[in-house]
Amino acid sequence: MSIEIDRINKRFGDFIAVDNVSLTLNDGELTALLGPSGSGKTTLLRIIAGLEQPDSGRIRFQGEDATDLHVSDRGVGFVFQHYALFKHMNVFENVAYGLTVKPRSQRPSKKEIRDKVMHLLEMVQLDWTADRLPSQLSGGQRQRIALARALAVEPKVLLLDEPFGALDAKVRAELRRWLRRLHDEIHVTSVFVTHDQEEALEVSDRVVVMNRGKVEQDGTPEEVYDHPANPFVYQFLGNVNLFHARVQNGVAKIGSVQIAAPEYAGQQDSLALAYVRPHDLEVLNSREEDALHARIDLVSVVGPTVRLELQTDTSDQAVHAELSKHQYRSLGLVQGGDAWIRPVISRVFLRDADSP
């Protein structure tokens, strides 16, 4: 089931929640709506579900206009962050609920309902909890039950609002991998909202980065991470260092370091910012002409990774670098000592009034 979002707008008083957004979500894709709080991602999800009405624009499912359809007529399964399970019903009854309340003419037989519910519980690996109450389950188990309940009515579209936001980091990581495997098995068109960059990049086929009600970038996880469309996307998707530079004829200069910037081939002596991720900085233990001198202010060892906080001679801003523990030891670097750094991969943007 494809979803077409056509020039959707939504305001709450003076606040613009969704600002003229158009997207086409392909059949069978798992799409992440990613952005900070207030970016419009949850409002857009609720408009797709029919839980909110847009001020203007249309929603189409498989080419059919669904904008004015009631939520119950859209064939949508919705999974909330806080599960929304019925506390007085056991797990089996929760999953079966959407089937038991169907009109009599559409309602499956009791045996069909039982077979279907048990199949779904097996699919989410919780068939042994059928007789338990939600209060007897862990947060991760309750979230899987909520997903099974959404799938019971065979939705054409599955929508998930921060599905793992209430869980601890380890459980969240496990459920991310589980959701990806489940999606590959059922292939229902799915959209999930998250503010967790790692979650979006790991789970989805496609990432839609939102900010202030608008779409900043739309692409595969690899595309949005490796080729950010603008400074906002670069900074939102992981840690990044900012170096002040000057651009002249396709070359950006940071002190003695020169970075190719062919997109600015005709630019004459313009202020710019070079964005470099910590793992894309090469760290050296001796002076080289095309490297910046820095002092190592802090060394943090996190498992196999060593994170350095450095101070260059040309800026008051701390610079962060990441390298393997083996690299760190072989270089003989120490906290308080000298190092030289140079960007391996970078992206240059001309400065504007909103630049830091």
C-alpha cells in the first residue's frame, strides 16, 4: 500500500506543525520520520492515521483519497509509545480485541480468532504469555504485544509513534533488530516516528529528516548520513566538528589545510564552514604541513574506541576525534600532549546569517 502525502499543512494556533509537506511512501517500505521535538513528525503520522485532520492537502492510499476517511475506515494499525494495552484484559484478549469488535458479518469465528492470535504471539515470540496480564510483562514484551494487536486486524499500513522511546537502551537496541526482521517477514508498508538517529539509520529502508514542519532531506539511511543536504541534517545525524574556512575557486582553506570544494568552483574568497565527523579526522603524532596542530585535552576510552577532545591553535572550539584503541596506542598519544589533525572526509557549506 503506497502512501501519497500531497501538500499537507497543519497549524495549532500560531504554531506551524506541518508546512506544505509532500512525500510518496512506497509499498512495503519501512520509513522513519526523524527529527527533533516539535519538527512535525508525530503530527504528520497522526494525519496519515486519521487521528488529526490537515488544514489543507490530501492523503492518498494506493492512489485513493483517504483524507476525509474516518480512522476506522483507513485500514491502519497504530502502535503508541506507551503501549495503550487494556490493563484488565490478558495478553490473548488484548491481541484479539480488534477482531472481536468487528461487525458480526465481518467477524472471524472464535477458532479463527484463536488461531490467528496464537500465530501472532508466536511471531512476536510471546505465545507463552497468552494468559498473563500486561502488568506481568516487561516494557519490551508489552511493546511487542501492542505490535501484535495492531497486526491482528491485517492493516494495510502500520504506523508506530516512538515505539521504543519508553524502553532502556539495551532493550531498545534488541527491539530495533527484531522489528527489522519482522518487517522483512510481513512486508506491510510501515512508518515510524523517532528522534533517535541511530534507530532510524539502523531500522529503516528510508529516512525522512524533518525540522520546523518541513522535510530537510529524504533518502536511504546511507544517503542522508553520507551526503547530508544541508548543515541541519549534518549536525542532527551524529556528532560533527565545525571548522571556519575560506573558500576560493573550489578550495576551502582551514589554516594550512586545503579541502577540495568543487561545488564552489566560481566562488571568490567567501566565508564557509567545513563539517567533519570525529571518525573522519586523521590524527597524527608528528608535524605535517597539511595538518593542524592541536593539544589533546581529554582522552576517553569507550570499549574498542578512543575519543579525543582536542584544542587547535586557531579556534576556541573543542575538536573531537575518534580512533581505534590500537591506533591510539600505536601513535603513542597522551592526554596533555601534542597531535596534528586533518580531515579525511568533509563537507563545506558557505556561511549565512544562521550559521554558528
